[in-house]
Amino acid sequence: MLLQVPNGLGALFGLAQLILYAIYYKSTKRVIAERKEKEVNLSKVVVTGVLEVEPKNSGTTALQNGSQNH
């Protein structure tokens, strides 16, 4: 008897979930189709020019590099 209550509740909630899925299944497909129609195609990216990045200091100091600050 003690295990029948949680199992019965689980079965009821599972049945309720299946019923809700059946009710909203078609409307969900419609909403997804509407979103795809509004979707912006961003698959093409055009990059012009060259980006030059200075290398980061690898932990060496100015004195280790041979330059002096006076």
C-alpha cells in the first residue's frame, strides 16, 4: 500500500502530461514554423582588411629584453 500511492500519482501525472502534449502538439508545430519564417539568415560573414594583434608580453621585463628606461 505504501508504494502504491507514489506510483499512482506518477501514473496520473504521466497521463496528464500525455494529454497536454496531445492538445498542444499541433500548435507547437505552427509556432515553430512561424519562427522559421521570421528567422534572419546570418550564415554569410564578410571580413575585410587584416587585423594585426601585438603579441602579449610573456612575463619578461624591460630589463630582460635589453631595453632600459631612464
